[in-house]
Amino acid sequence: MEDEEALDAYSEAVVRVAQQVLPSVASLHVRGERGEGAGSASVLTADGYLLTSAHVVAGAREATAAFTDGTETVADVTGRDPLSDLAVLRARGDLPPPVTLGDAAMLQVGQLVVALGNPLGLAGTVTAGIVSGLGRSLPTSGGRVVDEVIQTDAALNPGNSGGVLADSRGRMVGVNTAVAGVGVGLAVPINASTQRIIGALMTTGKVRRAWLGIAARQSPLPPQLAAKLSRRSGLRVAQVVPGSPAAVAAPVQGTSWLPSPGNRWDRQPACSAGWSRRRSDVRWRSPCGATEHSSM
């Protein structure tokens, strides 16, 4: 029996993704203010841009990118955004072809994903698993929160940060960022929001945004309240970052809030929210474009 015939559909999908994506994944050797470090990166564009995690290149101005085909080049850090944990570099030399970008907004829990990296000392690593959660929040060392994180049980090896999380068609749907425990890997999604962030890092080297300091997750409403309001879910405040602008308004952790009529959060995994309080009236405002208020 030929080897190809012995492969089942699962194995064939993983092998196909590895063959398609690994040539475009680099190992990064970083020297910076914090000493030496290592991580992974992916080729983002044909004109020399690379994508990695912000924490991989923290304090560094440049890194050495090496690929499985022997290509090696120095890349300058164009911009990094700690709030999304994304960073962009510009290579000084030629690169392999770029990865194909997907859309994490189309992911579903249970879907096959493949984590690919190129840590130093290893000629590319591949692990496979499923999407085990969407819309997670990831606290950062700076006290802020990365929203809309993908949770997967695909094992992330040391040095895989900044590598590719791909779907079964080889499209990059996330950037591997952290290991949260045994069998719990986290990746920053590639979606419309993060593509705007990446574009800003490529053109200006920084991202300008309003930061409020609340992490929220979609949560079902109690049956009595759901019947009264004719909607089944709202957003629950999961965390208020100390010292943030939102902390000044003193929102209550665990409080649920709702979109205004005509707005839906069915696929809105997490949002940062702002609060204002006026006497007994509490108003919630979200960057998702929804506002609601309730008397207390």
C-alpha cells in the first residue's frame, strides 16, 4: 500500500497545511534591551513584511529571520502593538512567498486548526488540534487585555510565539501567542479588526486607539430577564483593569449589559466597554456600536 493511501483525511489535511505554510514561517533570533530571545514569524507580504507577536520583539529594533529552505535575512521592527500582541517587521533581503490570510470570524468551535512555528534549533514544528473556544480574553504583562483570542488544544512549543495558526485549507487565521495551561494554546485572530491594526503598523508603525480597560464576554441572561427584554444574551463584565480609564467609572465586575435595539452581538466574542454613571442611571457604551441604559 502506498504511503499516500494510508493517510486518513485528518492526516492528509495536516500534511497539506504543513507543506503549504511551513516554507513561509521563520524562526526569529532577537537581540534587544532584555537580552536575547527567540520566536517565530510569518511572511505577510511579497514586498518583505513579516508578522509576529509583539512580546517576541519587545525592546528590539531588529531580528534575524531564518527559513527552512536556508534563507536568512535581517528584519527591522516596523511597529509593535502590545494591546493586540502583534508586531510587524520589514526584511532587508528576499523572502519566501507570503502566507494566505483567512478570517477568524468564520471559525467555529470544534474546527480543525494547525499550529506552525519555527523555533530555533528545530526545522519547523507542526501540531494539530481543534478550536476549543472563541472570544477569550488574554491579560498581558502590561496590565491590559487582548480580546477575541482563539483557544485551541493544538500544542504550542517553546519558540512558537508569533507563528501561524492555520485552518484546514492552509489559511492563516491566528498568530500563536501563549500557552495558558496543559492543552490550552491561545492565538490572536486574523480578522477585519486585526488586519486594520497590521495595516497601521505597516504604514505608521503604531496604532492609535481609545483604551477603556474592560474585558467582557457574551453571557446568557436569566430566563425572567430574557423574557422581559426579548433577547437571550448580553455582555458580562469579566475584568476591570486597575488604573484604567474604565476603573474611574467604577463598573461592577460580573454585571451584564445589553445592546440597543437593532444591534446584535451573536458573533461578537468580546468587547472593551466604557461606562458613565449619572445618579441612579447607568449607561453602558461599547465600541461595537451599542448603547443601553437601565435605572437602578
